Amino acid sequence: MVAAAVTPDGGGYWMATVAGDVYHFGDARFYGSPVHGLGKGRIVSMAATSDGQGYWLVTASGNVYNYGDAPFCGSRAAAPPSSPVVAFAPTPDGQGYWLVTASGLVLNFGDAGHFGSDGRPAPRTPVVAFAPTPNGKGYWLVTANGGVYNYGDATFYGSAVHLHFPKTVTDIAVTADGGGYWLVTATGRVFHFGDAHYAGSLLHSPPPASVTVPAIVRSSPGVLAPARSTFPPGELGYDLSNFQCAKGSSTSIQANVPRRSGIAILQVVGWLDSSFNSCLASEAAWAQQAAGGSTAGTSLYLFVNSPGETPAASVLEQDGPAGICSARSGEPQLQCDAYNYGYNGAENAINYANSRGVAAKVWWLDVENANLSRNSYSNLPVSYWSDSKKLNAATIQGALDALHKAGIIAGIYSTSLQFATIAGRYVPPGPAIPLWVAGVPWTRPPYSETGLYRLSILASWCAGTAVYPGTKTTDVFAGGIPWLLQETPGPEASPYGLDPDYSC
């Protein structure tokens, strides 16, 4: 085996041989391989798309094979470089990639930028690894003796060259925020720099002499979501929005709100290019008081939608981590627009909450309304989302990345039925994402009415094994784990006009 790639949820992986065979395990799917058409070429690298529904394989001569939803953006098959290709990496939006040769030459395709290279003639220590920064505006080159060369916005945090290894460094992995990296040697030793933490190595139990460690893989991007909910378990409560403000854009909360709410989920903003919740600070004060002075059960949420064809949307989508979108055209521009819109919109929501003195360690992206638009843009208020699942997934990922960068645990609110229509089988990279599941049967909310179901029915919804009535679809989506449930009230009207919620 010469290359491998992990699925976004960490539930599977692919392995590739030098001859082009591809083996898949766990939730990784097989999309094809060049094993019967590779000829004399040899595979040296592999990478998966961000949604795990495709991958690239690359040969030493610079040929690129794309499968599933991985786009072909060019190769050097017609004019192989004089030095063999040793590394490959896609851009953050998957609409471009870099090939890197042993001599340090960086070849960029699609929307991948060129920020410099070290393509000097031999003799010199060969380049063995390459890694882009999280926003794709820079990269690091690594040589076999542990040297690290940084370009663009990539920062130098240190190298292993002073340790005088006999050309045994094989790979680099970058931390989620780009603030550090790990280097690994063929014998399994690991060196960490910047904010990369040391978690162990094979220093004291190296593999046999005939075996080498070719790569190191970072566990996941962004903030790691705990495997279990951080909320007090078994609590009942409510979610509030701008509709609970006293009047219009008032900063005060209306008088008719519950006195007791063990958990509270508060809206920060409507659609990403829309207005903010004017009474957010008042709702946060209510939530703390209703929970007996605790903020452990309080979280925040924002509505997410595709960019629309409005001036407000244009401001959010044109420039961001994915680049300056107007410099592109066609599908790459749409992908850029979608990602930047989600990222910048979520960042604006964070800034607004901070300006109101409101914070929470968990935020939710409200992904709903499966009435899709008929083009690549939303049509608010009728259609929240475009007709492209891939573009919609890019917007969601952009918003998640902004929350993660701010040190926030990010989850998704939706139903499995709506989410599949909006974003297909998209699963955010990293550990299983927290879910706030909607459409759950009404039990016994914190107000006085008698519920329709026993509280025990919620156990299967928290376990992710419940099925929506009249369907064969379970409540789990986006590869996540239910943390909160939103119940659908029955015929008895709530005196507060609020949806009740339950913490798993």
C-alpha cells in the first residue's frame, strides 16, 4: 500500500496500491480505480473529496485520475516533470489541487494558487511531503531530512533538520487551525511543532526493518465534539427566537415566557444575510434565570441558507477563506460563493453575539425548508436553498468552519428527511457532529398540559434508532449523534407558543 484517505466522519477509509488497486473499508465507498489502465505508471498519492463521495489518485509522472465527485482540473500526463511527483493535495473547496515533485516543484491546477516552490536542481535532499494551510492560501514543503519550507500564509513553527535524521522523514500533518504541524519518520517517530500536541509515537516499539511508516493523518478538523452531549441530561426546555421579542426590533423579551426551562436554545440571526435577534441579550438573561442561575443548558443557533441574488448576499460571498470568487467563473465560482457565504455569515453571527455579551460553547446551524430553489441561489422567503446539494453542503461546511475556528462546538438542527433533500449524503469532516433533531413526538413539555406520549419514547430518538412515522428513515443525519430533541406539540396549544426541547 502506498496511499490512503479517510472518510469525512472517520468511519472508513480507502487504501491504494502502487498498481492502482483501491480497497475500501467501513463507510468508504468504491468509485473506481485505474488498475486496468495504469500501464507503466505507479500510484504515489491519494486524496478524498470533502464529502467523501469521490477521490483522486496520482502517479509519479503527474497523471491524475478522478472518481466519484472529484473533479479533474488538469495533470502533467502529457509533459511529465523531470523529477517524480511525490505529493498531492486538493484545495479546501475541492475545485483545484497541487502536485509536488521530489525536487520541490509545486504544480497548481484549478483554483489552487502558486505561492512559491523550492524547485532547485539536484543534488539536494528530496521533498517527501506537502500540506496546504486550512484556507488554501499557503503551504509547507517537507524534505526527507526534516526540513520545513513555508510559502504564502503558511507559518514556520520549526523543523527536525537539526536532529540529523538519515533522510527518514516521510510526511506532515497540519492542525485544524494551521497553527502547528506534526512530522513523522519511517520508523514511526513523531515530532510536533506550534499548537500540535504530542499524543505518542512508535519510538519505543518501531516496526520491523522491512516496514516503513509512510504517512501521518490528523484525527479531524475543527473543534472536536465530545462523544456525548455537554448538556445536563434529561432536561426539558424551549427554543426562543426574535418572535419572542416584546415588539418588532425591541431589545426586551415578551412577558409571556416560562419561568422554568432547564435548557434553552436562542436564535442569533435569521437567514445569514438577514436581520439579527434584537432581544438576544434579554433572552440570554431569561435562560440563565429560568435554569436556576446556570448557563450549562444554554446554546445558540442561526438559520443557514444558500446565498441569494441580493446585495446583502454579495457582501458575504465575494471574499473569504475560499478566495475572491469574482475571479472565477462557472462551478468553481459557485462553490466559492457558497462556502464564503456560510463562513462569513456565521462569523458575523458570532461577532453580533459577542457584541451583546452573549456566548455559548455550543452553536447550532438550523438547516431546514426542503422547498429548493430552481437555480444555484436561494429565493427567500420561499426557498432557503439552491437546487444543488453540493453547493448547499459547501455553505453548511463554511459555517461550521467559522464556528470551529472560534472555538465553538458546532452542531446541526434538521430532520433526516429535510437534510437529505438539502445536502444529500454530506457528512462534515471529523468526529460525529452533534444533532438537534426536529419532528420528535410530543411528550410532556415543561408547561402544564398533559403530553401525548410517555417520556420513555425519547430514548430511541436519543439513540438514533427512531423512525419517522410513515417512513423507513431514522432520525440521524449528517453522520451525527443526537444531543437535543425538538418535540412537535400536539393538539393542546402551548400557552407560550414555543416548541419544547429535551436534552439526551
